[in-house]
Amino acid sequence: MKLSRTSQAVFEVLLRELLEQATGLEAASISSIDGFQIAAAPVHGKTTGKIAAMSSSLHALGQALVREAGCGVCRQMVTQGDRGYVIVLEIPGQNPPLLLNLVIHQESDLARLLQVARACAQRVADKLALAK
């Protein structure tokens, strides 16, 4: 998906707002389903380009797993590590899908971050719908 520089700037503003609302969020990015980063808001120099690429693979695995388990369509994946979480959320209503990728500190309120992230993903979807 090719977006204008204006759209990219709008998404970067939405990601920065997300970072301000969510304590413990270390990086946020929006990527295409094929792993290309569209917009990013890293914190403390954390890079997000490789995360965008890997999130597309994780999303594909999640889709296959959820389909095989008969659980419908994969909407989000949460991966927990020793020092934090990586969350990949599908931005609603996009074809091809876009992904919201988050890196979260281990001591963060995961439920609160998921709530704020879902709201951000919906705002991105709303902006894209207006642009059509």
C-alpha cells in the first residue's frame, strides 16, 4: 500500500499520541502486511524497521494458527519475553491489512496498553476511510 507523505505524517502523529497515552510503550509502528514500515514512533532510539518485517511473518503464523484452531480471524498477537512484550494488531477494515506493532516494557499494564492500542488502530482505520 502506497501512502502519501501527508498520510504518513498523520500516522506518525497518531503514534506519538499513543506513546504519550501509554506508559511503558517503547516503540510503535505501522507496517504493511508484507513487512514494510509505513510510519514509526520509536523511543530511546529503538529501531522498528526489523520489527515491522518480522511482524508480518508473525501475523501470517497467527492467521494460520487461528484458522487451524477454528477460532475465526487473527486480530492480534501478544508475544511475551523476559523484558517485555511485542504486540501486533491488525488495523481494522483494511485490504490488504495494515499492522500496528508495539514494543512494551515488562512492567507495563498490558490490559491498558491493549485498550489504548486498539483505539489508535481504529483512529488509523478512520483516517484511511476518510482518505478514500
